Amino acid sequence: MTDDPLLRYRDRFPILRSTKYLVSHSLGAMPEAARGALAEYADLWGARGVRAWEEAWWTMSADVGDLIAPLLGAPPRSVVMLPNVTSASAVVISSFDYAPPRNRVVMVEGEFPSVRYLYDRLARRLGAEIVSIPHDGSGLAVDLDRLLSAIDERTSLVPLSHVLFESSAMVDVAAVARRCREVGATLVLDVFQSAGIAPVKLVEWGVQIAVGGVLKWLCGGPGGGFLFVDPALRPRLEPAFTGWMAHESPFAFEVPPMRFRDDPLRFGTGTPAVPALYAAREGPKIVAAAGGADLAPIREKSLRQTEKIIRFAERRGFTLRTPREPQRRGGTVCFQLPHAYDVVSRLNEIGVLCDYRPNAGIRLSPHFYTTDEEIEVAFDLIDEVVGAVATK
């Protein structure tokens, strides 16, 4: 749509000049500004050497976290950057005890495998009992009633994705957070598939811990995971998976026992991946400029364009793997069709960037920089590829 005000940001993303970029749920398009940010890193390292730590780098994990916090509905100095969601989740797991009777971790089917591996291995080893809640009758979404009933006084943690990666099904976070407060459990909300495409309101919802990253909808590139901890909860947590960044006086090089600092770096570990922090800054700045802190314009456009994709998919008889109701879906549409993997491979070759997951099928994700015409052209090309694959 030529009158779409969000399209004024398109020219900030070079790849949009040569592709139909419908894969932001996996890797957001790179802002041109990221190139300059990485050059800034190289220039500072080259000119200032070890002095760069004191002048910029040492607190950068929290400084970049402050850029992201408003997009999460979180206060300043409550977010720290970590390499990925898995490491952020490991910090969280190691911050709790799992002595009976409060030793249960309640999870749902559809969580990202990396996180499930970690809870299954690390949390179990620390004494946790893992309770797994199956999908609802549709096979797409969380069985909310069953999840809420499973959260009780025996529950320590509830790791839960705001939006499931395989179906783009969105969870009623406020209801889960309310149930956790009632019984004294802690919700660990994964906002990787929602931050940057839908409103996230951690404080308003009463979420005490959240993990996520800038890799996807926030267009910040790999290596930019983040961890939010409610400042009121922070002093009560002492992670076992820790490092010198979390020490109150790191450059005193003290021997144990650990003395934790009381700021976001309390949940830091070892030396941070500084280049990733430079890259991570730029995408969230553009997202915030486009959508504001509540992301309402981005969410409105996402719902309109995902509805368009759903109509196109259903018109062709493809099997929808994403909830139809707007309030129950994130920014991605998943659908199955014969030879889906081969179709995706060919689409990527010709510049329609999307992906395939075994239980999801083809995943398409328009973002604030996507035009309606790109979606229409993408489906025209899907028709051509489907026909070509079917006749092989």
C-alpha cells in the first residue's frame, strides 16, 4: 500500500531491494545502520584498544538492554543482554532451588527444542520435576485450562513462550501470570517470537522474568539475547551459572564466595560478545521509531497482512497451522501443502525468503517493511513452484 506510513522505513533494509523478505520470524532483515555500528566497534577497538572497556564496553550489556526495555513494557535497568535465549534460560534455572515440595517446572508442548533440552537436562539434574502440558484439541495452541490447573503450590517455574514458534499461536500471558502469583510460582516468559511484532507488557501483566532476543522481529542480528528480571525480584536471586561480570567488584579479582551486584549485570556471565551488542542496537531503534513503545501500528499491520496470507492459503486449499482468530496469533502464518520442503527450497532460490519446519509447514512472516504487493507476488510464485514440483 503506497499510503502505508510504515513503508518509509523500507529503504533502511538493503535486502528488501532484491528479495521478498517473509522470514523475519527467523532472522529479521539487517538494517543498513548495523554496518555503521560494527564499523564503530572496529574503529573504537582499533583506536582505543583496552581503554574501550572502560569507555564503552563494560556496561554495554545493560545499556543496550535499556534500548530494548521500553519495547517490553519494562523499566530502565531491568534488562541485560546475553548471547542467546538458551544461556539466558540457564541463568534463570540456576537461580532457583528445586527442593520438594516446590520442585515442579510446568512446560507446554511446542516450546522451542533448545529450551526444552536445557530444562530436561539442567533443571532435572538440579532436582526439578518436569510437567509437560499437551496442545489443545486443535493441535496448534496451548491448552490454557489444563496449563492453569497444573500450576499449583508445587510449581517453581513456568517457562512459557508468548508465541509458539511452530504455529504462531499466542498465549494469554495475563491469565498465566495471575495464576502464578496466586500460588507463588514464577513465570519465565519467552518473548522471542513476539517482541517487535506485538505489544509486550511485562510490568502490566505482572511477569517477573522474561527471555528473548533481537535476532527476529527486532532486526538486531545473532548474539543479541536478553534477560529481564523484575528489579523487586532481582536481589533475591543468586544464579549459579554466573561469571565475573556479575560480581560487585569484578576488577578486584576476589576469590569466592561470590558477591553479586544489584543491577542488570547481576545476571551477566563472562566477557560479553561486544560486536553483537553493537549490531543489536540498530534494529530496535527502528522498530521503536516505527511502532512506538506499544507497537500498535506494527501489530495492526501485521494482523491485516497475516489475514491476507491466511485467505490466500485457504483459497488454495493449503492446511492452516496457525490460529485463525487475530487475538490468538502472532506475526507468522504457517501452512502445510504437499512437497512443502521442496517448495520452500525453490522459493528461497528465486528470492522469496521463507522457511519450513516439520510440524508447521511453510512459515511466512510479513513485517512493518513488507508491502501488500510482495505478498501477492509471493503467492503467484508459490503457485508456479507448486505446479512445477507436482509435475516432477
